[in-house]
Amino acid sequence: MSLDLAIRPARNLLGALRLPGDKSISHRYAILAALAAGESRLENFSTGADCASTLACLSALGATVTRTAAGMINILGRGPVLAAPQGSLDCGNSGSTMRMLAGVLAAQPFQSQLIGDASLSRRPMARVIEPLTKMGASITASDGACPPLRISGAGLRGMDYALPVPSAQVKTAVLFAGLLAQGETSVSEPVRTRDHGELALEAFGARLTRALGRVSIQGGQPLHPVAMRIPGDISTAAFFLCAAALFPQSNLVLDDVLLNPTRSALLDVLSALGARVSMLNVEDRLGELAGTIRLEPRPLGGVRISGVQTVALIDELPVLAAIAPYTEQGIEIRDAAELRVKESDRIAAVAQNLRALGANVEEFPDGLRVPGGQPLKGGEVDSFGDHRIAMAFAVAALRAQDQVVIRNADAARVSFPEFFETLEKLVER
Ligand code: S3P
């Protein structure tokens, strides 16, 4: 089923909002809860289809997953040894599910197969196959590098691994494998990526040694269950913050949002563009920071994003590029070749959609340049089956001159099924 949705131009964005829990944290907490001895209680669990894929795989691996109320998930773990699944484990559209579970399955005393939808089946998996094979697992993939992944688990040996690509999914997969391996596993990364894997392992009771750019874990540590309220997803918040930034009279307050410094670079970029962003009531929740964000718009200047900032903003780049035509000096994004191997080729998707709405865009192998001062016309764009592209163009549509139809808009369900109705509640026309 595919849904096309028309978004009409808006005048303003006003209100307060609490968002479902962060997707990156929800995946990690669910997986570690399955490996813990006892029952964990996860409040404000992500409502997205991706995290539902993780929960379904964990059930198939013998964890008992119960939804007790809206957003409340209890997971009764099995300890480090899971149950052999009956059939293939379906990761749906979720790269996080496949890569992080691969780290756990590599150490299990059974064979398993991870499958995904058409988009996931094209995504690169050599980045997890290589380190997990070095630790002792045997993994085969289609064409050597793409799903399905057939994993024969083994007793793993710890190792010292330098990540060739900055990827938090791969770092987490290796650390999860390291938890279940013999001896010590260390991962070093060329550029700092999100550290939810490290924080979650510590929250469940594992001891890690963390230094700049390097983290080590001793294998064989038992995990205990936790109770956690997962902070709202800051990558989902990004769409509402960027939408509010487009209108001079907007006023947006987001409560209980994730403010982990490895994830909040968007707030720095919005400030650099000119918006007034404040953070209030910041608190520490098992190592993760959460708090309130208030955004008051100002005219948006321009910005160039590259290097470490690109890595920190990887999931927010599509929406920044989509609002770039409304800035004064435009936005240039470089060092972002990874965007081409996400749920869609996000560089090509953004460029094609912006051009469909009348903008000039310069596309590079590793990014794009979108000049400012280009009012977008109405028209038709496509999500390319990618949740972040669907939501990015719903935001851009709010300031277009005429209505914009988003083809396959239901892709948004992957991270935030309630996106369009939530946006409509905040928008003034
Ligand atoms: C994620 C890491 C990033 C990000 C993805 C979630 C994570 O992917 O794009 O949405 O939770 O670790 P990579 O690890 O491929 O960079």
C-alpha cells in the first residue's frame, strides 16, 4: 500500500510537543534487555516500524516482549544465550536492527538468517561481516556484502578493531559481540559517532573503558534489567524544529527530548543559521541527557556542513537540505557520501525533489549545495520509500507557494507513524 499526501502551505507553527522515544536508544535497550537476566521496563519506547522489527526479532529469539500500555514495553530477557529462531528474522527496513543483531547472533550457538525489505537488501553489510568474522563467526551474504545474512554463531574471541567507516551501528555491533566474546574487545573510531551503545551497556551494568575515540569491553559480563523512560527522538524533533524555524511568528516547545551531545548538533546548526534555541530542565537518565528545547525563529542565514559535523548530523541532513532554499545564503553539505547508502540515496532524492519544486541544486558525489533565496513552487515529490525524505519534504512544503503532493508519504511510519497528524496539529494556516 502506498499513500500520497498533499501538504498545503502554512502561516505558522505553534505549540508544545512530546515525542515518542529515540529510535537509536529504543533498539539498543530492547536488545540488551533481551540479554539481561530479568525483566526490563521501557517507557516511551519508539512507535516506529523499525523498532517493532527489533522487538519481533527478539521475540523470535526467545525474549518475552509485552506491551503493557501505550509506549510501555516490558522485556523479560534470557541472559546471554538466546533461543534458536524457527525461521528467518525479518528486519524490515531497519539497518540498525540487522547490524546490531548481527553482533549478538555472531556469538550464539545456532545458525540464523537476517532478511530485510527491498531497500535494506541493497544496503552494505560488509562493514559488520568483516569484524564479526575476525572475531570468529561465519557469515555469508548475497554478493558477499548484502542481505540476507546467514550467520553461524561461534565462541567469539575479543579483538582490537579500528572502524574504517564512522558508523555507530557497526561500533555497537562489535561491542555487543565483545560483551559475549572471550577476552577484551576494543573499538576505535576515526570520528566520534553517537555513543548510545556505550551508555546502554553501562546502564545494564557492563563496565567499559572509554577514552577519546576508543572504547573497550571485557567479555562475559552479566547484564541486569533496567527501568528507563526513553527520551523523545531528537532526529524526529528535527523536522518540527526546522518547520518552526521557517516562520517568523513560530513558537515551539519540545519537552523531554534527547539532548545527548553526540546527537544534538542540529541545535548548533539552527543557532548558526540564526534561530534562537534554548535548552531547559536538562536531566541525566542512565547517562543519557534529556530536556526541553524551545525554538524562536529569526531570519536564517547560511551554513556549510562538513567533516565531523556531517557525521554528527547524518540523519538531520535531508531536512536541512530541504529547507535550504528558504535561507538567505543557502546550505552546502560535504563529506556525506554515506547518505547515498541510507534507506534511499538521500543526496539524489533531495536533489531530485528540490528540482521538482523549482530549486537549483548542485549535486556532488559527497553532498550538495542548495543556494538560498529560492522560494519553492508547489508540485509533486517522492519519498523514495524513505521516512526521512517523506518528512523532510512535508516540512519544505509548508512554505511552498502552492500545495506539494508527497508520493509514498507513509514511509514516515518507519520512525514516526504519527508524523503527519502531529504536524497538522501544530500548523496554523
Ligand atoms: C544509527 C547510526 C547511523 C544513523 C542511523 C542510526 C544508530 O547509521 O544514520 O539512523 O542508531 O547507531 P550509521 O551507523 O550507518 O552511520
